[in-house]
Amino acid sequence: MSARRASLRALGPLLAALVLAAPGAAGAQQRVEVGSAASVTGEVSIEAAGTARPAALRLRQKVAWGDVIATKAKAQAQLLLLDRSSFGIGERTRLKIDRYVYDPGRERSFVATLLKGALRFLSGSEAGQRSGEIATPAGRIGIRGTALDALVGESAAAIAGKEPALARVRADKASATLVVLRGPAAGAASGLTPGRAEVSGAGVTVVLQAPGEAAFIPRAGAAPIGPFRLGNAGLLRVHEQISPAWARSFKSGGLGKALLGAAAVAAVATGVLIATDDDDRREGGQQPTGLPRSDKPTDRPTDRGPDRPR
């Protein structure tokens, strides 16, 4: 018996090391924080890495690698990252933070997955190398600085389907991905830094470089279509998905769709990102969520998918 006890004692450190090395154990031991919730409006939840159940996301709550943020209808949130970049998360959205590396003044990179819904990424203005990648069910979005919107799922398919050049394209309501560059044109007086976005799928990459340029991946396994200009009505619908509080506040004020569309287009053309905090104050003093602050546009298409509109 004593020999058996001695053997078990000897195995103790080894078993502990195996537990620590097991998937998810590192997250349970130490959360790698990437930022915090700068704004929360409506029903927003966080599913921390290694946990089984989501919990309500609280204002200023820390967010870490592996966390999944989810919003219900008419809900939205803004995550402020350590480098002052931000994610504006629209309604009915699921976003996972896969990886984030930040070396102040030198480098910032991240990998995230937009499982469904609407997202606005705004890059911080800090100097240094800045890159990011957003995976979707249909493809990948490579980011070099800039401000952009990304939609995945039914809303992406519906908005693209109303564009005359895309009306006949077969889109999957679960995986369709629409990307719109919001970042400023060169010389725009917006305080944002020009950049680029690369939208890839099925081995084809489309590069966006001017505000308002868009690309659409209709389904998993399809090449991206673009770049093309999204119409004013489409820009408005994208904005409504990302910032439902903004749309409600304008509509309740009696503004018609024409004025709403003009405001959304102006945000693209000038690089000025509109925000409203009326709903956020009613939720307890949160900061505006729909349109944070960021930088950078893009570069000319290097390759185009077979579905590209002529």
C-alpha cells in the first residue's frame, strides 16, 4: 500500500500538468483581457471562454480571448479594445474574440469570428503596425486599419438582394457576407487614418479602398463579388442593423427615409461616423454604441469573382 501511495504521489505533478495543458484549462486559469464593454443597450450577453452558460454583459465589463458576445433584437453594444479600436455590435449578432495581440506603439493584431449579424470595426489612431482578420461562415475579411461594416446571414442576403446588380445572385441566408468600407478617403478631415480591407472567399480576393465600396460573398464556397458601390438605401439598411437605437431615434423625430439615407451616406463620404446616445443614457449612462471612432480605407481589386456585376 505504501508503494502504491508513493506512486500516486509521484504521479500527482504529472496529472496536474496534464490538466493545465488540457483545452480550456488555460482560459480557466488566466483570462487574456482584450478590452471592455463601453456601451450596452438592450439584451446583450457574454459567454466567457470555458463557461457553459452566457450571462448578461455589464457596462465596463472586461472581455477576453475566447469570449462570445451575443445581442438580441433591438440590442447593441460597443467593445473598446486596449488600443482604442472598437467593435460596434448590432442587433441579433454573435461575435467571438479569437485572438488579440497588442504591443503599445508597435503592433496590434486580432482575429475574430462574426458568426451572424452586424458588426462595425473602427481602428484606433495609434501608430504602429495594425492588422486584423474577421472570419465569417463564407470567407475572410483582412483589415489594415480603417473603418468597415460587416453583415452575415439573412440581413446581408436581403440587403444585397435589393441591389440591381446582385438581384439574380443566389445567396445563402445563413452564410451570406456583405462588407462595406466606411473608412475615410485620402485627405478627409475626419481624424481617421486611411487603410484597406481584403475580402476573400473560394481562393479569390477583392480589395476595397474607397469609402462606400462593398463586396459580397453570397454563400460558403463562392467567390466575392466586387468591388461595387452600395446604393443609398442599402447603406441605410446596413446602418440600421448595426445601430438600431440610431434608426429609432431619427424615425421617432419624424425624419423620412430620404433624410435617414442622406445621413448614412454622409457618414461614408466624409468619414464622419454618426452616433446617438439617447437610448444609451436611458439604459444607465452608457456611451454611444452604434458608431465608435477609427481609421483607414483600402486598395484596388487584385482579383474578382465570377459573379462580379458588370
